[in-house]
Amino acid sequence: MKVFLAADHAGFELKKTIKRHLEQADFEVEDLGPEELDKDDDYPVKAYDVATKVLGEDDARGILVCSSGQGMAIAANRLSGIRASVIWSVDGAKETRLDNDSNVLSLPAQMIDEDTALKIIDTWLATKFSGEERHLRRIKELEDL
């Protein structure tokens, strides 16, 4: 599985930790930036970059990191086919994969510590979509809106 990764200035340090963690776990990681901390790095462009990459590849997922996670998720969810979820717990990570087949994870860097973030990521990446009819129906409804 390929994982696309990006952050704004508030998520920059956590993104570096996440990248190392994913590489050590043998995921193929493409870091879409930023490469250096820049207080003027805004989240909409980074979220768009990750979302378009996820849509362009089979079996790909995206991880976004900003202050609250909300801005990144809002920006990513503007693209049809993206199901970005703001998650701050392991249980939430599991549920968003099982029920919503989320393909982009948005993490709130200022609300969770590194250990929690890595546990969330591990759970989110390991959890398969349930494929239950009711969940498939709801995902189709989202696409038809």
C-alpha cells in the first residue's frame, strides 16, 4: 500500500515522525511536503495534493496533519471519492475504516501526542473495510450527492 503524506506548519514535526514510522514499517511513502518548516504553509493546497494522489492510485491512502485536523479534512473532502476523517482515538480509526472506508486520515497535531498518533495510524492502516451492504449503500449515496 502506498501512503501519501502532507502537513501544514502546525503538523510539520508530527509528519516527520509519521514518515519515519511508516518507512520503518515498510510502507511506500510519498511525502508531499513541506520539506522545511514554513509558517506560511497553508493546508488547502497540501490536502488537495494528497487527495488527488490517493484518487490517482489503486490501494493508496493519505495522511494529513494540521493543528486540529479539521481544515485538512474539509479541504480533502471537497474532492469526489475522498472520505477524509479527523481522528483522535484508536477506536475512531478502526470505525472510520470499517464503516466509512475512509481513504484519508486527518490528524490533529495539537490535540494528540506522537504515541497516540502512531497507534491511530497503525490501526487505520491495518483495518479493512467491512464491505457490509449498508456501508456500501451509504458510500454510494455520498458519491451521488
